[in-house]
Amino acid sequence: MKKSIKIIVPLILLLIFVGAFLYFDEFNDNMNYSFKNTTDSKYISLKENGWIPSIIPDDATNIEIFYNIDTNIVNGKFKLENENSLNNFKSLLSLSENKNFNFLNKNYKDEISKIVNENPTFKYEDFYFIFNNNEIYFIK
């Protein structure tokens, strides 16, 4: 009897551990995508569903997005090489005092933490924007 308990207890604990890992991993709804430009059909779908800001200019490139379906947290960035496009985009935004954000991507957290105190934060609808030269981060 003692021998079977020595086998059953660790087996049960192992099953609980594996089950918990699979359960929480299964429900991890973090998604990430990268796009060279705004013409990709998945990009268009994400934009239509509110995961990507609706005002990102059509000439944006190197677009990255990380989002979580459950928490509605979005982290992303894109580039605008054209100075006129960059200025036009900035003119659509309002200045914001917010400097506290939620991050899904550790690299974004590190990058934004370095530039957020040196650069103004802007807002459009539910998205915040931080400019680092021609690279623009967005956070929801």
C-alpha cells in the first residue's frame, strides 16, 4: 500500500502541474504580427477590428503589433519615412500627460521607458503615441 501511495502522489502532482500549465498556456491570448506595409489583408482586418489605430497613414512601414484579446492591451510601432506624412500624422494627435502604460512586449517596455521622459506623449481615441524620430510607438 505504501509503495502505491509513493507512486500515485507524485503522479497526481505531475498531472496537476502539467494540466495547469496547459490550461494557462491555452488561454494566453497574446497575439503578434509584423507587416512591411499597410496593404496586407491581415493588417486591414486588425485595423478594422480596432487593434491597430485607424489613423496610421497608408505609407507606414515596418509595422509591428502585440495585443491581448482578454485584456485589450495593444503595443505596436511603425515607421514614417516621409517628413510631410510624419507632420500630418502628428497634427491629428492631441498632447497627453499620460506616461504610464501596460506592456505585453518587454522590448517595447524597455525602449519606451528610455524615450518616454524625453518625448511628449500624444493621444488619439484610445491609443497613445510616442515618437522616436520617424519610429512611432502606439499603446492602448
